[in-house]
Amino acid sequence: MLTTPENIRTLQRKLYHKAKQEKAYRFYALYDKIYRVDTLSHAYNLVRANKGSAGIDGVTFEAIETGEGITAFLAELEEALKSKTYRPDPVKRVMIPKANGDKRPLGIPTIRDRVAQMAVKLVIEPIFEADFCDNSYGFRPRKSAHDAVDDIAYAMNRGYTEVIDADLSKYFDTIPHSNLLAVVAERISDGEMLRIIKLWLKAPVMEEDKDGKKRNVGGGKGSRKGTPQGGVISPLLSNLYLHLLDRIWERHQLEMKLGARIVRYADDVVVLCRRGSDRPMQMLRRILERLELTLNETKTRIVNAYDGEFDFLGFSIWMGKGRKTGKYYPHVQPSKKSMQAIKDRVTHLTTRSRTIMPLDWIVNEVNATVRGWVGYFHYRNCSKTMGHIRHHVEERLITHLRKRHKVRDRKVGYARFEYRALYERYGLYKVPTTAFWKKAHALK
């Protein structure tokens, strides 16, 4: 975890406190802060830590560091920003496979553009952070997905058990540029800052085929909607636009009037209702229509948490009944989709075709993958799920060892590769099977 330099931290604190104290204040002198040497240097380090591949120009971090060097690279960017000659490169589009077989477009700016975007983000994020509502959790400092799930569970405990599981149709692709820039301009009057953000929104999107030929597939000056997923600044901008939904809900006291609480993590939105879902759903549609956004009707669901479950940020949530107490409580565990994803990954890492690789490589890859998954999902009512995952990992490694050592008989394999040996001899990571959240488990 990189530590923010004190000079930048001081600037961020001042901007945050000013924005918090004066809700109508518009910041007019920000652009010169983004090309400061300390800002650009920290921005580069943050982008470097995020890793990521090269953009459309093919320039990697290694090429920068072994070629012109970081100092020269940042000096060139500083001069371009300072002289206002900076122009972003086209965004590289790659298609990322989804679990359902579809593909999701990801836009990858060049490293130069990612550093510039990070510098802007460092400066403007504290301003908008001062405005965001308490029910918003995505892409925010000191806020997490677990906090959002806790908010949902707390609301369900208070009777908000009829749930609108909302799905926004192609949200990132449909954000209207003019509306988004108007929201940014509510707080920022610095023309150069608004100009550079507009340049990123209007950047051409290019795709590279198998032969290395590049073709334009979107974006450009004529584009009116969308912010590519993958840009450093995109999460903040997309979060800022849906802040309008939170703000309308809060200012009109709709939680109290309609008995409906919104919990939002970026474009993942749930509305928890305690007096029926009809009026909250009508209001949600009306607000989204004003924002020029639409609900995906096929994926948006209304769920009674006592009768069914809904998925949110990789977890399945429902009102479970405790075995011992007989009382209902919000039951939160990894979703079937999340479990299948980690099982499939472990199965792939331990497949027969990989027996030619050194065993410690295999075990280290499995350990890193499973430890990362557990780090997120070892939470609330997960004991039973963790037990399933531990068993799957053990079985897959035993199967891999059998294939590696040509042990055909399963019984012989279990005798030769005991569960204890997986941990003591081969160094397998042991999945914890006791949940942090020690409450009664559901009967379901």
C-alpha cells in the first residue's frame, strides 16, 4: 500500500474541508495542481502499483523505465499539461469474458493517459468525496463492499425485507456526457480541468485485431455518451453521476416517506423496502428516466427476502432462520456463482496438462488464488461455504498428485497423499472454516 506524500495529503485535506464546509462552493484554481512534480510522481507510482497492460501505443512500464526513464517520461507529461498541449491517445478496447459466456468491453488508456488521469483524480476526488451520501460505497476511500453488505443486513434487521435488486442497462456506455460534465461543473469552475475531463470522455476507442491492425470502434468528438470501463478516472465519474440518484433520494427524504432505503456500490443498486415496493419502484424509474438511464427489465428483480435470495457483490443474501433460536436474521454467504468461479479456477490450475510444471509453482498459484478469494469472502455466515471450498482444493491437489505420480487407484492415492501431508509436506494454504461472523446458520 503506497503512502500518500504529506504535501498531497495536505492539499487533499484542505480541498475536502473546504468542500464539506461550503456546499455551494465552486473550485476555480485546480489545474496547476495536477502537473506538480510530486503529484505526477505519486500518480505514476499508483498506476504502476495497479499494474495493467499497455495501451494502444504498446508502451509498457518496463519500456518506460529501461528506455527514457521515469524522470524524463514525467517531465514530458508535465510540460504537455503545463503548456496545455496535452491530448489523450485513443483508448484500447479489449473484450473480457464473463461467467455467462458473454464478453464485457474494457477500455485501456495508455500509461501516459492513466498517469494524467490519476493526477486529476488525486486532486478532485476529495471535493466530491465531501458530497457523496452515506449509502454510497463503491470506489470510495475507506469504504468497502463489506460496508455495503453490512448496510443491507442492518436495514433487513429493521424490517426492510422486500428488495428491489436493480440492474442498470449498460450503465457505463449510456452516461450522457453533457449531464455528467454539468455535475462536475457544479463543484469545479476551472475551465482547463473541465476541458481535460471532456477530452478523456471524447477519446476515440480503438480495437486491435489478430493481425495487429487497428480500427476505430467508437468514441471520438461526435460521441455523446459513455465512459470506458478501465480508465483511472472512469470509476469516480460514473460514481459521481449516480450520486444524483442518492442525492434526490436523500433531499426528498424518500427513505422516510416511502419506507425504502437505497444501498449503492457504483452501479450495483438495491432498494430495501418495508412498506411495499410499488411506490419505490415507480420513483426509481422516474429518477433514472430524468438521468437518461434505464433499468434492465430482464435482470431487475423484486425479492421478498423471507422467501427468496438476491445476489449483491458476490454474496447471496436472504432472511435465514437460526437453528437454535428460531429467529430470523440476514444470512450472508458467498453466492453459487462466486463459489463456482473459484472452483473452476482451482480445477484449471491443477489440471492434468500442468503436471509438467514444477509442483511448487502449482501449489503457489493455487495458494495465491484461494487466499485472495478467502480474503474477500471469509465474512459473515461463510463457514459451510468455506468447508466446501477447502474440500474442493484438497481433492483437486490430491487428483493432481495422482496424475503427476501416475497413481491410478483412488484409494492408493488417498493413502499416499493424505490430507495432512497436503499442508505439512506440500505447503497448501489451509482455507479457514470458521466464519468471522459467529451467528446461527440458516436452515435453508
